[in-house]
Amino acid sequence: MSEPAADAGISAATTLPDGPESTYAWTRLGVALVLAAIGGVGMWSVIVALPAVQAEFGVARSAAALPYTVTMICFGFGGILMGRLSDRFGVMVPVVGGAVTLSVGYAVASQATSLWQFALAQGLLVGAASSATFAPIIADTSLWFTRRRGMAVAIISSGSYLAGTVWPPVVQHFIQSVGWRRTYLGIAVFCVTTMVPLALALRRRAPLTLATSATSPGPSWSARPLGMSPAALQTVLIIAGLSCCVAMSMPQVHIVAYCSDLGHGAARGAQMLALMLGFGVVSRLASGWICDRIGGRRTLLLGSSLQALALALFLPFDGLASLYILSALFGLFQGGIVPAYAVIIREFFPPEEAGVRVATVLMATVFGMALGGWMSGVVFDVTGSYQTAFVNGILWNLLNIAIAVGLLRRPGRPVEQAWR
């Protein structure tokens, strides 16, 4: 599905050197991608550190997974706050603030003397700060592109997966070499010295946010997108985001611990996580190309169906070679789901609402990861096995598929497509 260059009534903007689809827009996307890959460490380092933290503080698996849950909850709420700051002041402000807070959070977490201190530092500081390089940057990127919006959103959404590809083996190496505390201190220094200079390149405001005040004709945004009120559609997307990521969290959050329990070792698990997220990057880029042609709703249904298939394959196979293959398949199948939500929002809501609406739905995906990560730990403590946790994920995935089918069957086309 292609979109008109006159997105929101500013067709002339595409000819400007710093307008949508311009060289500057693509350069800005590259800088934002690097920032997302660095800032995404907050979501993945705690997963790799889970076995070491559990051993040091002597707690159960579900308790050791709690810092991740707190991190993702704060990440979700932080995304809404950062999105509001981005809508009002531009994306540079939350990114700079997030970079400084992220470094402080890692430094504080490295000095924790109990699990609750570690969880608070990891959540309130690291989790909230990391959100600045996720939803706000995705929403901001969607405002710099029109015809290739799906691909641009897919590229920037890959930042979190690039983080998941690069950071787990690096963090695991340093944890084994110098311990998790010194590793956290190293991350603190690295983040502040790299992210703040990069953030300065994002100081220009997105031109599409000014579109609604333009006098040239543009698309008319429906008061009932897809035959629903805006609040109803937003709520449906929130439930969809929550359900897909509860399912997604089982392999992503627990693969390192799962491999350790099977006797394959934590290092193998970290490699599988990196492989999973590396193929997720490929999936997201492919889904962006697909999304520009078939739209966000069809892309959501396709990705959700393939994710359910990959989860089902984890049930009969737990050998080392099988898990490497399944990790790659899981990443390849599910990478396009989350970017589809941002595209759907841009298809049916005005651009000036992008920051908050995208952040709210992505908050639900983060909460889904948090809930699913904690839930899988509880199931493991009760059953002593991850098999039931995989079944739980599949059931949540079926809910997401049902929602995707329901959205696709409702009448209505993307506003810009209908206007054209």
C-alpha cells in the first residue's frame, strides 16, 4: 500500500531538503536507529543477568524475573511520558534526558545490596529511561515519511532487536569475565558518552506535525475509524498489543534460563537470544516492505499467525540444534507484529496524535512482555517445566489473531488511501 506524497496536506514539504522522504529524513533515521540500538540495552541486559542475580541474592526463578517485570512496566509508562514530551518539545529532549537517567540507573543498580534495590533501580531508572529510545523515536520517524512509512517504521523498530542481537553476548561475556556489577558500571559510562552527542542530531521538529494548520487540502480524519470511536479502536489495539507480547515473552525472556535448565548453558542461551533478535531485524525489514503494500492490519494478522506456529514448534523440540533453529524461526516469524501497530495508528489517526497514541499501544506491548515474563516464571516454579508456559503463550497468541481478524473484517480504509 503506497500513500500520497501530500500526507496531511503538505505535498510541497516532500520537495524540501529537510522534508518527508528527503535525504535528511533518511540520515535522521540512521542516527535514530543507532540511538535505539544503544538505549535498548535496558530491556535486554537484565535478561542475561538473570541467572547471576538469582544466584547472588539466593531467590526463586519467579523472584529473579521480577526486576525484568518492573523494568518493562516502567518502560511502558515511561514511553507515554516521553511521547508527550516528544509531541510538545521534539524528540531530542526525552532522548537526552533518557540517556543521562539510563546511565545513572545502571550505576545505581550495580551497587544494589538486595533484590528489591536492584529491581527499583532497574525499573524506575533504567526501564523508564530506555523508553525514550523506543516509542517516541518510532512515532517521530513515522512523521518524516509518507510513501515509505512502513519501511521506515520497520527500520527504526529494528533498533530494539539490534540491541537484543548485540547486547546479550557482550553482556554475557563481561558478566563471566568481571561480574555483573562491573558490567553494569561499564554500560553506564558507555551510554552517556555515546547517546547524548547522537541525540543532538534529532533537534529539528517533524514537519508533518504542522500539517493540520496548513491551508492546502488534505485528508479528513474520520470521527469513527473502522466504524468505532477513536477510544474504542485505541482500546482494541492496546488489548492486541498486550496479548501478542505475552506470547512473545516466553522465548525472549526465558531462553537463557531455559537453556541453562536443559543443560545447554547460559552462554548458549544468550547466543540463541541474539540469533532470535537478529532474525527479528530481518523480519521487521521484510514486514515493512509488505506493510507498504498490504497495510498494517493484514501485516498484523500475518505476523501473529506465524508467531503462533513458531511457539507451537517449541513444544516437541528441546535439543541444542533444534533450539538454535527454532530461535531463528521465532525471530523471523514475529518481528513484524509490533511495527504494524504504529502503521495502523498512522493510517487511522491524525499525525499530531502520533506520539501519545503510538506510545500508549507500545506501552501495552511492553506490559505484555512484563506480564508474560513474570507469568512464565511462576508457571516454571509451580510445574518445574517450561512446557506449560509455552502453552500459555500460544493461548494468548490466539487472542491476538482473533483481534487481527476482527479489525480486518471491519469496514473502512486508511484515511490517506481513501482520500487519494
